Amino acid sequence: MSLIKSISGIRGTIGGQVNDNLTPLDIVKFASAFGTWLQNTKNKKNLKLVIGRDARISGQMCSSLVTATLQGLGIDVVDLGLSTTPTVEVMVPELNADGGIILTASHNPKQWNALKLLNDKGEFINAEEGAKVLELAEKEDFNYAEVDDLGNYEVNTDAFDIHIQKILALPMVDAEAIKAKKFKVVLDAVNSTGGLAIPMLLEKLGCDVVKLYCEPNGHFPHNPEPLKEHLGDICELMIKEKADVGVVVDPDVDRLALIDEKGEMFGEEYTLVAVADYLLKHKKGAAISNLSSSRALRDVAQSHGSDYFASAVGEVNVVNLMKEKDAVIGGEGNGGIIYPDLHYGRDSLVGVALFLTHLAKENKTVSELRATYPAYFMGKKKIELTPEINVDALLTKMEKEYQNEEVSTVDGVKIDFAENWVHLRKSNTEPIIRIYTEAKSQEEADKLGDDIIAKIKSLI
């Protein structure tokens, strides 16, 4: 079974059985539920929704089904076509729409697709709202429009231009400083929509762009998650081209990984660290990431006299805490930059513009800039438990076991030691505890994970 219904949307593999995989009937049902929920919430006629999709092979089919379903409910649709997640998020309030749907399975392989749901601010709907959409889908309580009340359909081709102009207008983006450097940038867009949007931005910033996998045909040339083990081609091309910086995005362009001039990974965790370093130099205020993100962000924030706070894992949770703390910058350690002066969503385009501004003003190479940040290494492990074991009770025991340390129970149990930390989260679908660690060396991070596993086993 590959159909995952969650508060943030519905995703699954294309084809197969209804309710088992992401079939046309599942897409229609879920689009109907979201449209109906919006109609009930807004309590008005003539709703307008913005939709856009990444370049995956099933995107056109999914988009057609969603569009027709919304029109069938009497909802007007503005179709951005091939787009990015942050572009759709920007365009919902820009067009005074009532919500949006992004058709993307983010970093999942090509057989997956998903519907991600936005409110009228262009932000992901929250847990309570998502639960109501799921309930409507389960009941199939839909009332479609009669023929004279069907929704209208229009195509908008200006979205990338509008998004990029908004980025260039930001006071903290210094296009002239970037242009003066004449950066040579290699871009790996994994044959999705980053291959359309990012070159447009880089050319406006006066960069020489070398394109790798920028044809938006949805045939991903490597695993689309922007991790080191998938990025050998761009690392080689960096050296061959004698380029200044490498830019890697996932299929929907909300995660940004960087490569230095030596063909080495900058480190996904450090995308946010570098951007925060630049912004907090100029404006004091909070920096936010989730509990599983690197301690380096906390260190950089404190070095500028700013506060750092950690939210539960999940973009919605990061955004909620950013709003509560009126944060200057936030995001996730997977290369997700959330810059509230533009919008509350992970955005690789604004991430590129802010990083290149920082790089230009520091007058360093990418590797030299990376060397200025504290070095941390992360480990990820898991412990599989038998179904009869009470995982919550086990996590409570771990909390008591380490009560003399700095412990957070916002999301699972996170234990902060002087030199390292460990974060324990239970899986929602199976009897597993996921164990994230960070330390000053990879060996220490891995050893801490093993020690914690041993401790958990001793408590069972």
C-alpha cells in the first residue's frame, strides 16, 4: 500500500488499486474534499484556487484531474502549469486566491506524486484543517455545481517573473554586488522545474550558468533527494568547469544544497546556517529551525547576539514558531530556507539570492566561507521494537534517565549534552524509534547513537 493520507495532503505511487495507490479516483476525491472544505470555511461562492506542478511524468494527468474536479465544484482555477512549490505559495496571495494546490511529491522518486494544500496566505494548512479535509474525503460528502455555475479556468504564465522580481526587490538581496563578482554557477535541477526558474534568477543576477539536468521532463537522472551520495555528477562538473558555486534543488525547488569550488558538499544543514549568518549580521532577531537540525544555527545566532528556538519537526511547526517569535530567518536542516520578508515557505530561489549576496560581500570562496562555521556531524539510526512495547512509556523513561541534562519533549525527546545532542522520535506507522545525533566528529555522532540504543534496550 503506497497511499499516505496526512494532514498536509495526500501522496502515493501512481496506478494500481483505488485507496491503495494514488489513482485518478483518489485524486478526484481528495481535490473534492479540499474544495468542499474551502467552500464550507469561506462560506462564499466564486472561490479561486491557484494550482501548479513539478515536472514529474504524472503531473499533467494529476493537474487535469484536479482542475476538472475544482471546476466541477464551481471553483475558478488559475493554472501556473510547470512551477515550483515556493512560486505557487507566492502567487496565492498575489492573485487574491482562496487557496492553492501544489502537485509534487517533493524529493520522492518519479513514480510518486502528491497534492499539497495551501490556505489563502499561500501557507500549508494546519493539522486541525487537514483533519477536516480528511474527514470530508472519508465521507465523500460533496455537492457539485450545476452547469451554469461551473468554475472558470485560466492559465498564468507570469508567475516565475513575479516571484523573481519580488526576490530582487528585497533590501537584503544585493544584485549589484553579485553581478560584480560574475559568479560561474553549475545548476543540477534533477530534470524538474528548478531548471526553468533558477536559471532565470541567476541570469538576472549576472551569473554565468552551467546547466546540468535542467530539462523539465520528469525523468530524474539520479535519486532526487539532494544528498551527497546522489550528487557525484555535479561535484565532478564543478572542477571541470572551474565554477565558483554549485546549486542543487529537489523537484519542487523548496530544498537547496550547495557545492563548493572544490566539488565538495557545503552541507545541507549549512545552507540555512550561512543565510542566517548573513541576515543576523544586519538585523537582530530570532532564528528558528526544528529539533533535528544542526546546533550550528544556534551557535551562529548567539554569535550575533540573537536568540535561537527549535520547533517540532515539520514545516508548519517551524512557521508557527517563526510567527510567534517574529523570527528574522527560519527553516529546516534539509536545505529549506524560510525568509518571512518574502513569504512563510521553504524557498530555494530566495535562498540562492541571499547566499550569493553573502558570498559576494564576504569576498571568500565557498569553501573558505564554510570553514568559518562550527563543524558538526550528524548520525541517523533507528531501533526496531516489538509491537507490544509501549514506545511512549519508553520515551518517558529516557526523559527521566537524563533529567539532569537539558531535555525537550516538544517532539519526542531531545537531550542536549554539553558537546552533542540526541533526538528520539517515534514512528507514527510502525514500532520504531528514530535516533538523530550530532557531535563534533562523525565517530562521536555514531557512537552516541549506539550508546543511546544500548540504553533503550536496557530499559525495555
